[in-house]
Amino acid sequence: MSNFTMLMKVVSLMISIFAIVQTTRGGDPDILTDFIAPSNGNPDGNFFTFTGFRVLVGQNTPPSAFKILKATMAEFPALNGQSVSYAVLQFPAGSINPPHTHPRSAELLFVVEGALQVGVIDTTNKLFTQNLQTGDLFVFPKGLVHFQHNADANNSALAISAFGSANAGTVSLPNTLFNTSIDDTVLALAFKTDVATIQNLKKGFSS
């Protein structure tokens, strides 16, 4: 084996290892400054302030369907590079936050009002569930499928989620599977059902 061939194999191996490390790391990159300044380069106190949750103050009527208010780097640019973000989850009576994952962060859920049934599934397909009361916290490990359900038919619930990423990302399993262009036959085979059933499921996401 020539030295050049050996060198190329070593380089290829190093690139592969780097790619694996970056994939498994999956979090926010470290920044080399105190913060990432806005495009105009002249931040003031307003840059570090987010007022998007003020709508919750004094709110007496819950939304008609499950609703999320986010403070990620998209809504709050000062979070860029800070590896933190928040979300407020509003659950009307009987509503659910469907099974989903956050590929770039764990989620720490704090129940502020009401009660929630929550669950998380690990990579061995073991389900962990808990009935949370006001004041309880629950952690959903990074990348694992989880859900929250307000099983109370009469009362709403409110929770706050903290993330260790400025952009944790959300992959909704029902929406990803049934509201994208995945072939109906592929889904039918995956779920061990027929194409007609898959098409009926997709109808619920077409509106």
C-alpha cells in the first residue's frame, strides 16, 4: 500500500470520526464572543428583552386548542449562541401535545397550573409515564419521543418548558408521517396496514 493511499485512508477515517462526533453532539456550537450582536451592531437593553409572553398576563380564557408560545432564537434573536430557550404550553381541557421529539435538546417541563399526564419512550421502546400536578417538573431526554396530555375534561392546564438550546427543533411524529410526501405504500408497509387506511389518516392533516 502506497503512502498516499494510507494517508487518504487516515484522512477519510478522521473525517468520519469528526462527522460522528458532530452528529452525536447535536447541540448548540460554542461562540467566541459574549453574545451575537444584531445586524446593526448596536445592541441596547431592548435586544436582551423578550415581551412575547406578556399576552399571558391576565389571560382568563384558554385557547380553543393546544397552543405553544415560543421564545427561541427565531422569536428572540439575543438567544442565538446562548444555548437556552423557553416555551409556554397552553392545554385546554382534554387537549394533547402529540408525540414528538426535540433533536437538539432535552426539555424540562414545569407545570404551572392544572395537571398533565406525560410520557417518554426510550430507545428500547420502554414507556415512562407520570401524572404531574401543579408545581411538578419532568425531564424529557434529548431526542426521545414524548407527549403531554391534559386528561381533565373540565379544566385547562399551563406549563413552561426550558430547553438547553436556542433552537431545540421539534419533529411532530403524526405531522411528519402523515402530512409529508412519504409514499402511501411505504407507510402502509411500515404500519402493517393498507393504503386506504393511510389515505384516511392523511385526510385529517390536509385541512
